[in-house]
Amino acid sequence: MGGFSLWHWLIVGLVILLLFGKGRFSDMMGDVAKGLKSFKKGMSEEEETVQRRLNDECTIDPRPAAAAEPAPVERGPASEADRL
């Protein structure tokens, strides 16, 4: 039980090359690259959506300040202390 020699690694590499082939290996790497691009695109679209929602929620009320005043409070019947 020792480490693998150079001949062992060459045989393993040859078997892997026979199983996957040169074309298959490059096709798999191309698919991985497409997947990464798609993932990055999805992440950037999600970030843009979140930013757009935050901007919509943080808009300033365009009404003037006078229109935002509360209604006056109604008082009940006057008491004797108020009449004096």
C-alpha cells in the first residue's frame, strides 16, 4: 500500500479519457459555464427587483404639508368651569 506511481496515474487518466472522451469533457465544461452565466444573470435580476421595490416604498409623499394636517378635535358640552 503505497502512493500511486506515474504509471498508475497515466492509466487512470487514460481510462477517464476513454469514458468521457475529449468532446464530452469540453461539452460538460461548456454546460458548466452556461450554468454559471445563468446563475449570475438570475442573481443580478433578483437584485434589480429588490432595489426597484425599495425605491417604490421609499417615495416621498407629493401632497403639500397643509393637506396632511389632522382634523380638529370635537369637544363635548361646556362645563361650569369653562363658562367662568
